Amino acid sequence: MKFYILVSSILFVTFLNAQKLKQKKIKIVLMGTLHFEPSETDIFKNNALSIFSAQKQKEIEKVVGKISNFNPSQICVEYPILKQKELDSLYNEYSNNRFKLTKNEIHQLGFKAAKKTNLSRVTAINYYGDFDFDKVVDYAKNSQQENIISNFNQYGKTFMDVVNDQLEISTIKEFLLKINTEEFLQKNALMYSKYFVKIGKNSDYVGTDLVAGWYKTNLYIYTNILRQIRPNDDKILVIFGQGHIPILKHLFSTNPDFEIVSVSDILN
């Protein structure tokens, strides 16, 4: 009888431990960035950074060191998922000191952090959506809704002025901390929820369709991240455009397999 109780207890404890392991969440950091070298496709562009200056390189190294301390098992970046082999080739060349990094934040943060953390690869997760912004602008002009576009442009310019002011006075670490606050994330997100959705009348939803495309794009990116998760992954770092982060955070916050770790928790 005692033997039976002992065996039952061992089995029960084993079951509980298995359940705990099963329920262990993957820690994920969603780090929003702006382009260190201004994008040609963004509607509003931030100022260029002197990223190769001695001071900025020191600042980059401090951020890279903090990321390495977090010890992610994967670093995901804003690179087309269908070009993973191309990214692998570039990272391999860099790891063997045969590739000179560009200003791109994928290189300066992603590649450097991956190498310092001894990762064998950097993971591509980007998906390019279809955004016909000109169609929305033309519709607004032809339906007496130009004021919405005008207000949007004014808001976007003001927002980017604030961002550029922060770039001017902040270290890389301070800047990343600032633009990843809820305040800054929501200021970016409202461009879609406040302005574009107002464009359209009656059965025309051209502005809403544009926003739906933005959400679809981020859903695809979210799916791409999920598809890259390996059985032993415990910590994931995503380095991506700041405008994508609010939607990605919402999606991961609803997935019980993940625990969102704030940017401030790993950089401070």
C-alpha cells in the first residue's frame, strides 16, 4: 500500500512538472525602431543619423550589450521572409568579417546583437502589404474630404518633428526607450484609426480598406513570427518599424503562449 502511494505521488509530481513545462511562456520583446537611414517609401521620414560616428557606435554597442544580456534565442528583423537565404548569406559574411555593415538598423542592431549572442542566423519575418495611398488621396479630393488628408499631413509632420527632436537630443538607448513608450506607440497608431477611416461615403470604404490592409500586413508579420518559433525557443527579440508595434503587441497579448517583455526591461 505504501509503495502504491509513493508511486502515485511520484507520478502526480511528474505530471505537475510536465504541466508547468508545457505552460511555460515564450518571452518576446517587440522593439520598435525608426530607420537609421531614412526610407524612400515612408510618407513621413525621420532625419538621418550619423550612425558611423564614434559616439553613435558607442551608443549602438551599449544597446547591443543589453540585448545580448537578454540572451534571445532568435532575433527577428524587418526583412522579407522570402529572402531568408539572402539574409543568411549577408549575416554569414558579416560573422566571418567579410561584410561591411551599412547604416541599416537591421545591420547595426540585428546583426551585431545576433553575433554577440552567438546566434547562427537572423530571422526574416517581413511581409509587404499593398497600400494604395494615392487612391485614398484622390478619393478625398473628389469627395470634398481634402480636409481629412490635410489634418493627417499636419499631424504626421508634427509627430515626426517631435521624433526628430528626440533623435537630436537622445542617445540610441534613450531614443529607443522613448519611442517604445505607450504614449509614442499610440501617437503613431492613431494616424490610421483617427484619419484614414473617415475617408469614404455611403458604400465606399476606401480609407477603411487602406487601414484593413495595414492590419492584414501586421497579421501576416505576426504569422511569420509564429511560423519561425522552434521547440526550444524561450526568448524572442523582434526589431521592427515602430508603427507596426501597437498591432503586434495587441496580437501577442492575446496569445497565452507568449509573455511580452517591455523594451525598458531589457535596455535599463
